[in-house]
Amino acid sequence: MSASPVSLRRGPAVKIVEGPRTETVPRVEWPARLDALLAHARNVHLLAPEGDLHARRTKKGRWLSSHGKPSSAAAPTEAHDRAPQHPLSDDHPLFAATGISRDKQRQVQHYVELLRPLPLWERDRIRVVDAGCGKAYMSLALVAYGRQTGTRVELIGLDANPQVIETVRRIAERLEYDEARFEATTIEAYEDDRPIDLLVSLHACDMATDEAIAAGVRLGAEAIVVAPCCHHELAGQIARREKDALLRHGLLLGRQADLLTDALRAAALESLGYRVDVIEFVAAEHTAKNVMLRALQAPSPARATRARAEYVELRDRWGVSPAVERLLGDRFGVTETG
């Protein structure tokens, strides 16, 4: 792992590189992050124009240090050495057709970035269902990205609001995206004889996210990607528990419900043969609802057994009845709460 100072548009930061992973930490947060890194470090090398410092931790936890000549006399540059590589160009016709703001454009780019690691893009054609599509600019971005990479994205957008569906149809027609179609229907009512490759659902309120997960499983989706919105169902259930320091305050209770709901959803998907990544979608400064569950079929009996046991333990410890369990029905097959 290496760390070096960089200057970003949002202010000074420290760039951390660990293998293929790169992260930037605001400079004001660096002291605390450095303490956390040093807590587990065994060897540290500080390289500076004035001279290098080398330190190692002994088995008894003592630090031994030595000084050496500078590895390089050149002053470190604070320029970020990686220019942004967005999936779509900033002037892509999609952005003009949808009329979204610059902030929304950045979210679209980040969304495509998060879905790019899915192995589906290696295929010539994939079928994508957007459950609760709304204006569908995120899913239309997948169509646009597919055209750039040679993968035809056959998009089916679902929304219960006919007016919304008509609006997004006109946008798709303006972009000449003939591979995109839209239906005014609920998630639960949608049927498809052919398996789908990917089901997505972004910011669906409360149990609509659970309906999307259940639909993805029912339709045989190889990948399921959801970014939940509100989590009222379990918040109401745990609010009936005896109040303690965690549940006495509405804000903390709501956040606990968020964590509990998404942890149960992730465990449910893992128990059904998916590998799940829980990642940040939208930056926290834009919304607190910034969690994404990215699930890919990767059957593992050991993972499924562990996840099923964790699901039951967590559900019973909190005494809740999650919608995801009810909606998955016999496919899930966990023991009901006694």
C-alpha cells in the first residue's frame, strides 16, 4: 500500500493505492485514517526530498526507525495522475434528451461504473429489466454504454404510472433506442417467459425493493442490482420493541432499520446462490440513501448455508418479519419465526 498527497477540485487529499484499488481521502480526514493504518502496519517507509524514514514494528510492538538518503530529490507532485475515464462522454445525447442536471449526470456515470465489473458485458446481447423505472435515465445509460462496447442491451422498463411510461418512451424514441421498451405494470405482475440477465431497481420505496429482488429471483436474473430508498416496514416493527439508547431516538431507529433491512436482503440473496457486494452508490453528501446491493449468481453451498443461518439469527434477534422473506416464498425455505 502507498499513500501520496494529491490536489483535487474538491480540495487537498491523500491518494491511497492498494493493489488495483485506488482511494482518495480528504486531507482533513487523513490523520485519523493514518492512525488506523498504522495500528496494523509492520513496516512503514516515508519518502521525501529531505530524506527517507524507514520504520518497523517489533514483535513486542515497539517501533524501530532509521533514516536514509532521499530516494529522489524531486519534490512530489500533487497532480492526480489518473484522468477521469467516464463510461459515457460528457456531451452524450442521453444527457440532453433526459434533461438531467450535472449532479445527476455524475450519478449516471458512477452507476455505469459500478455495473461495468459484471461479466454480462462480455456478451453480444443481454436482457435487462428495470423494475420501477421512473424516467429510466440510469437504464437508458446502460443501453448507451452497450452500444459503445458492442453489447446490445434489450431493456424492459416497468412502472405502474402510465404517464411516466409514456414520457420515457418518447425519450427512447428521440434517442432512437429501438432496443428499449416500456410497460405500465407493477413489478409483481410482470411475467416473462425468457430468463433475464440483469434486474435493476433504483430508489424503489420501502417494500418495492423487496418486490424487485423477488422478481429478479423469479425471473432467473443472473445479476440483481438494487439501490433501496426508504425502509419503513422494519422501522415500524422494531419501533414496537422496548426502547433503549439505540431505539429511543427516531433518527437512530430509522438508521438501524436501514441497516437491518439491507443486511437481511443481502443474506437472503446469498442464501439463494448469489454473491453480494454492498457498496456506496450515491455520495453521502447528496443523500443518506446511498447503499447499493450488487448481486451476481455464484452458487456456493458453504456461503448459502452461512447466509441462511445469519439471516435467521438476525431476523429472530430483532423479532421482525421481513417482506423479502414473504415475497420469496418457497424459493427461500428458511424456518419461520417461532
